[in-house]
Amino acid sequence: MPSITIKDGATFEATADKRLVLAIEDSGVDILHRCGGYAGCTTCRVVVHEGEPTTMTKAELEKLQENEAVGQYRLSCQILCDHDMTVEPLMRVSSSNYDDAGKRPKDTITPDAEWVDKPTS
Ligand code: FES
């Protein structure tokens, strides 16, 4: 199974079809996912230090472009754990003003994943 490492934290295994946001949360990290995993809020953002996917969902690309954030962070609700990665969650319940992380995202990527290449710049 792929191995996911939280920067300065734990390393754990996840199934290849698991959403990264859920793998991070289920490992005990209080990552935010305020929109419930629909590429709408960006609170599930992570920096991928190693193993950044070369593809992304169209929904993620459009949200990052809207926020002028392409190349700065990725949306963990739009990434599958299909290879080894080292990631750094950027927004957590404990360092925010939210009382909870948000509704738990579904097990499959929402909206339905339409894969595109990650922009090179
Ligand atoms: S963008 Fe909202 S949970 Fe990922």
C-alpha cells in the first residue's frame, strides 16, 4: 500500500483509492475540510513536499486558478493516495476559529473527478 508521511509527523499506509484528506484525518491530524470535499473551500490545502501528483481534477485546477494559488498548495480532497507522498496540512481545526473540521467528505472524489495535467508553472 502507498505510504503517506505527514511532515514532522507520522507515516502510515493508505489504500490507493482513499482520498488524501480522509487518510490525513483518519491518521489523527485535525485537517479542515469545510466544504465537505467539493473543491470549494480550500481549507483541506496541503503542501506536497515529495510525490506531488502530476495530475489534478479539473475542479481543483479551477479553484487554484481562481485563488491564483497554482503551484502553492494542493487540495487534499482532490487527491488519491495512489503513491507515496510527504504532505504538510496547512489548515487545522486546532489552529482555526472553527469548532469542527466540516462535514466528512464522501469516500470517492466529489465532484466526479475529471483528470487534467498539473500545470507546469
Ligand atoms: S476544498 Fe473544501 S474540503 Fe477540499
